[in-house]
Amino acid sequence: MEWYLSRNAASRCEAFEHVKAEGDLFKFPYSTSQQDMCDLGRLGCCGCPGQCSKCPPLLAECMSWRLDGSWQIAFTEGSDSRYTFDAHGHYQLDLPSSSLPVSWKSWDQAFIPNGSDLGPPQLISVSDAKNRCRQDPRCKGITYDEASNIGNDVYEVFFKLVSTVVAAPGTGWKTFVEEERPELHERVAVAGPLQQTGLNASGAFRLDLHSAAPQLFPHGCFEQLTVKDEELRVERQCPGTAMQIGQGLRTK
């Protein structure tokens, strides 16, 4: 803090903002020499011993930082999420279960048998069929014969109420089944630590969604957060899906 104050920080609280964003680099007071450095390759925010943490001690007069409080974020695909950040650098994310990514298990030369159809088959692309199946809680999987291809990845796709797969060696049948997830209500909550990606207090922040909730988000799912002009921008990314972008304001 003294270093930042000597370099134009306007107040102790402004200097403390920089310290929070920077994270501790020393193991003091638990190291032998009191000057031992943290292992920078380890994840911060209370994930390593001593003071090697992205969660520095609080100052009573400096309880707020630019992410403190609750933010309501609207995403371009129509969903909304609420983010709550505390002074320690932790977050809680409340989002609709319908916006969670779906993990698919695939089979070649296999199909879901006749019956248990969710309506008649449709000429549709595989990606659109997955999205439609995902939006209907009754749908467990899709199955199609590659011989039905009419071009542009469009097939005659059957939507199924069951996930029972039967092998069909030597055929062009393909099947995708939604992997089972925990029983979910309309909304779910995810909590974890923030990780700063920039080198200073104005840098972006990263939420590792897979580490926070591996049962809900596959490996590689994360969010990038930036604040500009009192508005929070969120970029949510998961492998194999389009980036979701949201923006919103602090509500309290």
C-alpha cells in the first residue's frame, strides 16, 4: 500500500484496491525469512497456504471495490444471471438451468429404436436438433441415418423420449444422447473464487465454471468479466458452443 501511495494513489482505499487486484506475493508471516515468494503457478484466492492468496486481509474503512455487490446481467440469447461479489474476491452466480451447457454422448452405427418419439422426424441440421432437444426437458436424445442427408448437415432426425441405444454395425445410423445431470430446479447457483487475468487493478477477471461446478459445466467452461463505465460485461465460453455475451449494472 505504501508503494502505491507513493505512486499517485489518491487514498489508502485506492491503494488497497490495487493490492486486492494484485494479490499477495509473499508467504509472510508464515515463512521462515518472511520474504519467501508465493508459487505464482498455483491458483490463488485461498487456494494456497499462508498469505499466498488473492484474498488479502480487509481494511475496515475500505470494504468496497468495483465488483462488490450484486449485478443483474442480461445475455444476448435471452437469459439473465445474477452475480454477487464479496470483499474477499469470491462470487456467487445465479443462473437459469436452461442456460447450462449440455454434454452429449455420441454413438456411431447405433440408433434409438422405433417408438418413444417426440413427434414426427424433422429435416434439420444436427446442431439445430441438439438445441431443440436441449430446450425440451422431455427429449433425451436424437438419432438419424446418414443416408438421409440432403446437404448442409441436414438429416431426417428423430427426437426421442428415451436414451436406450441399440448397436447397428455396418449402418450409417448415428445417435446423440444427453448425459445425465443432477436433478435441477428452474435456477441453479454456482460459487467460487475470482482470478484476475490482468497485471493491474484495471484487468479482467476469470471465473472457472468447471472447477466451481464440474457436475454442471464441462471442462474448459469459463467466464471473462470486465467492468467499464460502471457496466459489467460477461463472456461465457464452453467448448463446442457459441460464446454467450451479457451486460448489466449493479443493483445493490
